[in-house]
Amino acid sequence: MATSRPIIAITMGDPAGIGPEIAAKALAHDSLQATSRPLIVGEPSVMQAAIDLTGAPLTLHRIDSVDEARFEAGTMNVLAVAGVDAAALRRGEVSAACGKASYDCIVKAIELAKADNVDATVTNPINKEALAKAGLKFAGHTEIYAHHTGTSRYTMMLAEGNFRVVHVSTHVSLREACDRVKKARVREVIGLADEACRLIGIAEPKVAVAGLNPHCGEGGLFGTEDMEEIAPAVAAAQADGIKVDGPIPADTVFSKLNGGMYDIVVCMYHDQGHIPTKLLGFRYDAAKGAWDNVSGVNITLGLPIIRTSVDHGTAFDLAGTGKADCLSLINAIDYATQLAKGRLSQEQAS
């Protein structure tokens, strides 16, 4: 890897969604070429259609291997993965063909990273229903990456600037999420949070752990998980030298994170972490009847390769309009670049 410009493989996402469009918009930013060497993993005809639709000042360069890429401003390198041809594409519709195409791009990006042909991967949004129609039984990107890398120790991290959260559980029912709050898992995620912060250059991370129950259970009156599972996990992490506090009531911990008291919060379930992060990063303008801003990054921690992603869905209602915002993708590429550089520094130090 060139230390200053890591190679970033970006999947096109579901071709019927906004992924190809925001990829074209993002790669039109010369600043990305100055800090990284991005390439798209996808169907060339779909990516050419996205360039035409958005008017992005890019020339598509089809490649069959990373070695063939031309990393220069104004060029979109597309590592060809056969999928739905643009002429047959019906934007905004769920289909098995698009689900399979998006999956094939993800698998190819993973293979490139595992072979050290690229330094990091970034994923555009996919549609879970389309995956299911294609017979692919995965809850989302995180599970696909875990399966194809043989990883069992992983978690989701969301970031909106310096506002970072990680999760003990994600895509399960709230009832099951409560059952998954166990000392071993909480301790594991505290460690992943600490590692992630160090990877992006925070020398001494300050980690907070959110409570599960109101007021952290109020001494057992509102539940016992906080004192029986979370508190012992925090104590174990402290004994191992991690700077971590908790459990802290969830109704105050995010204000403390936002104010700079902590670098990251360990959350007990999906919505506990997603709601505050998206409140900061997503802004809807009722007067316009549209999203004014959609930012934030989704990162999978614990993998042997780097994976970041946009923090939004396929937005089928916007697909084909050219109006979708690419800020979240730009942020995801920037985070992937930081992580790639951080990993290289750690490898050189060891």
C-alpha cells in the first residue's frame, strides 16, 4: 500500500438503488483521489449509466484486475463483475437479479481485500428483500462479511464525525437483544471499541458503556442486567487497562459523548445506538419534502479486513433521479482511508 493513498474497493450496491449514482458523484470529487485510490466493483454498464445520469465529469475505465487501474482524477475504474445490464435495469424495484448482483460485488470486494489487492472496502446500500429473493439468507453486509472471512468476533460501529457508537447486538428482536446482554459479549465489544479508536489515531480512548434498563436498573428495581452482566464486564475491561466507565444511563451517556467526555459508547442494542447517531447525521426538510443531509458511516469491527459503509439504505424512491446525496459515501471512504493507514502503522510498529 502506498501509505498516503490506500486502494479502496467500493461496491456498487443494489443496481436498482442509489448506490451507482452516489458512487459517480463521490468519485467526481478530486479530493478523494488526493487521499486514496478508489475503484468501483460492479457492472460497467450500470456505472456508465450512473455517470450519464448524474453528469459526473468522469470517464469509465473497465478493468479485470487492480493492476489495470488508472488512479487519476476524472477516471472511474470499474472492476467488472457481471450483473444486471443497464438496458434491462428497472430502478426502484426489488428483484432477485439485483440482489444477486449486489451480493456478487460484495464477495468480490472481500476476495480482493483478503488477497491484499486492495487496502480497504466500502459498501454501497443493498436491499435485504432482494437478497432474500435471490435465495441469499443474510441479514445484511455485516453477516456477509463475517461469513466470508470466517469471523465470529465482530460488531457494528456507527460514526458521525467524533460521535461513535458500537453495539452488543444489532439485527435481532428487542426481546432477544435483552437476552444477549451477557458479561462476555459486553467485555468483547468494549475491547473492539477500544481497538477501533486506537486504529483511527486516538492514543488513549475513553470508552463509555450504556446501561440497558432505565437508570441502569436502579439497583435491580427495573432489571438486573446492568449490575449482573454489564458492570462486571466494565470491571474486567478496567482490570485489563482500558479506560472505560459504566454502565451509564442511556438517557445521559450520549450527551456526554457529544460533549467530548468520551470517544465512543458501547450500546446494548440496535436502536439505542442508531437513533442518536442518525439524529445528528440525518436532517429532513419538511418544506422541501426531502432529506437535506444524510451522513454517517457504518463500520464492521473485528474483521481481518477493513469494511466501512454508507449509513443509509437503497432509497428506491430517489433511484434514477440523480438527486441522492453522496456525503455519507464520501465519509465512508474517508474513514476507510484512515483505518487503512492506521492498520499499516500498527503493522509497521509491530
